[in-house]
Amino acid sequence: MKLCMIGTGYVGLVSGVCFSDIGNTVYCVDKDKRKIESLNKGNVPIYEPGLEEILKRNHKKKRLFFTTDLKDAVTKSDIIFICVGTPTNKNSNSANLKFVYSVAENLKRIIKKYKIIITKSTVPVTTGDKIEKILIKLKKKKLIDVVSNPEFLREGEAIRDFIYPDRVIIGTDSKKADKILKSLYMPIIKKTSRYFKTSRRGAEMIKYASNAFLATKISFINELANLSEKTKVDIKDISFGMGLDQRIGDRFLRAGPAYGGSCFPKDTKALIDTANKFKTNLSIIKTVVNSNNKRKILLTKKIEKILNKRLKNKIITFLGVTFKPNTDDMREASSIPMINYLNKKGCKIRYYDPSGEKKEFKNLKNVNFCRNVSSSCFKSDLIILHTEWNEFKLLNFKKLVKKRNFSIYDLRNLYSPSKMRKNKLNYFGVGR
């Protein structure tokens, strides 16, 4: 099939590349000329394992095209995916949908024959209705079907999630669109995965509900970790014991920093905003958002406690600063408020992240990026294991630090407290 992905951000680029890899012709469109030029040279603007190799292969086979010409791409395609950003509005918790509606306005002037228009961007319930209203003349002529097809791609695992999805959600009441989309997804849904058709509003809600529930699991276990520390219980035992119950499951029950990234923070807020518009009180999700915000402060206070509130001139190393491993995404990462606070208190901060230096810290005095683990840890007073990259899981801290008195704050519980004590290391975990 011939597909058009409007927007080459995380969702549009990964989806477009993977769709081309299963045999479709894909046109990826973006307004950013430099980005398109770079993509045409085989350069990938995001950190996603395996993506560059697949992009280059399909670009070479002429199944994958990058262009700024929206009209040409739409005209050549059968299915149009809207994959533009939906950031949180600055003055409210609502999702900013101006880019989505701008695309719809453009499509209104381009489409002359039947197309399926799909919102793959995360959008609040009723967004599809509003897109259809913009395109009402085309709808009356039966030239379009507006469908919701939310994405469930985890950063760092996106290619695997695309090829082996837990589910493919299609929101439409059109039998024609449903038949075409089932055919499009057949190469991946036949691999034991599930294809689920629902209403358009239902599909929009499923995406937000899923992210809000996963965020709730993270906040839930983080709050239990606070209690575990005070009762001298190991939170990893609690997570394991709970996770054995199939109704609960162990995924997303790992205590650590506040949740971050591009999805959970903005989607929980947007869901609350939607509920407010429909005069519904989502008290649990409101509590989750509040708990997550407090989490960043609580962990920073723990750092102060570990250093006996003597922060000035202390050398602190952050191993990993992204919100999760296998991505370069810094959106809502806990490291940002933590490093900013410690920097203001006069600490000397070093950090190393396998995905490279971060613009968020470039203008901060006494915050320096190191190119490897050893240079970042040398003579440090405190090492903070912030992100669970694989290369941080088997470190010899005494050899790295080369100093007698130092502490380790393991925000991901990568190490065994008993083994660390046996090695006479001053070790602190989360909820342990």
C-alpha cells in the first residue's frame, strides 16, 4: 500500500520506517527542510536502536521517501497518518492540537479521491469528530474516512513493539476503512497479536487510559517504596510478590525516579483536562500527577541527607540522565530538576550518558559532560545511578572512584545492598 506519514517525529518516523520494511511505499512529510535533507542522507535524528539500519535499507530500495511536498505525498498515497506533536499547552493541562487541525485544513484543499485519514498522534477524545467536521464536505462526498489508530511504541523498544504489538487498536465505524487497515496490519497481527476494532472515541480513550494506568502503577510502587524504607522492607521483594499475581503483573512495578518522557506526563494531564470539560472528577489520576511531581523533590532531599546537608563543592556524578535507557529523550527527566537544584547549592556535577551530551545542561556552570564512566566517577563524593543503561549494571566502584569515602545512590536498584555492604561501600537504594 501507499502511505503518507505527516510529521517525522518519534511516532511518524518509526512508524513510517517500519511500515516500509514490511513492503509498503511510504512518504514521510515534514516542514523542516534541514531534517528532510538529513533523513535523505540516512541520518536519524532520534536515538532508537536499529532504526538507522532499517531506514537506510528501505530508502535504498525506494520504498521510503522523505519530502517537504505535502500535496505530492498525499496525492500519491491511499492512507494518510497524522503524526504531528500534541504538546501540553503552556497555560493549561490541555493538549495543544493546533498542528493536528492545521494538517486537516491542508488536507481539505488537497484530497480529490478516497483516502483514509488516521490520527496516530495522541489526541483527546472527540478530536476525530473535530477533524471530520473540518473535512465535512469530503465526508459527504464519501472521499474520506477519519480513523483513530493510536500508537503504543516504547522508546528504546519501538521497532520490536511495532513488529510484535500487544494490540493494534482501530477506531472506526467504516467497514471499508476497517477492511483496508486489517489488510495493512496483516503482516504483523498474524504473529499472534491482536487486532481490535472499536469506536473512534473508544480508540482515542484507550491510549490515554493505558498511559494513565501505567503511570499509576509507577506512582503506586514509588509511594510504597517510601513506606518500605521506613519499615526496613525491600521494595523489590514487594514488587516480585505482587507481580506473581497474574491480575497485577510485575511490569511497571519497579521503584525509582518519577516517571518522565514524552507520554505519561502530558497524557495524564490531558486526560484530567478532558475529564474536567466533561465535568468528571478523575481523582486517582490527579493524585498520581501530584505524587509524581513530589517524587522529584523527595529524591533530591534524600541526596541532601546522604551528604549530611553539606553540598557545597561536593562532586556528584550522574550515571545516565535520560528518563529511561536506550533513548536520548530528556523530556520530563528527573535528572533535570535534580541537577538544577544541586548546581544552585554549589555542587560540582559530572554526568555521563551513552546517548551523549545534553543541551539542558550546557549553560550550567560546574555541570560537565564526561565521555565515559571512569572519567565521570573519578574522585566523586556521590555517584547517582539515575538511568539503568546496561553498561552501568556491573561496575567496580572502588576501581572507578579511587577514593576512600564516597557514597552510591542507586535510583534503579541495580545492585544488591548485601553485596555492596560486603564490599564496604556506602550504598543507598530506593525503598530498601
